[in-house]
Amino acid sequence: MIQHHERLNGSGYPYGLKGEEILLPATMIAVADVVKAISSHRPYRPALGTEVAIEEITSGAGTLYDRSVTRACVALLEDGFTFE
């Protein structure tokens, strides 16, 4: 989905969409993508962990990420959800 790099405040790409201009499924993918990227090993750095991912999405809730999507994601992660 092309909109998953858009951010609520319009700072994302490729179109700079804001708020409700972004489709709900894209906001869900955006949060999941951030959590996966932060909590997983990357060739240029080790995994930073779920706690760091939660800090990122909660600090950006309402500005970068949809608040309700963020709350749902945090609840899943706190219940033990993993991508593996």
C-alpha cells in the first residue's frame, strides 16, 4: 500500500497526505512497519527491542501515527505478540 509512509501531520511521503486523507489500512501498516523495523535486526544495527518500538509509536501517536491504531498495537505487543 503506497500510503503506509504517509504521516498524520503531513510529513510523510510520497504525497504528503494528512489525517483522514490517509486510508485506515495504511495507518495500520505504518505502525506495524515502524514496530517491525525498530524491533528487528538490520544489517546496519542490532534489534532495538519491543520497548523502544513502543516508545516510538506512543511518542508519535496523534502526530505521526493514528492514536487508536497505536493503542491497539501496544495492547497486542504487551500481550506478547511477535512478528515471528
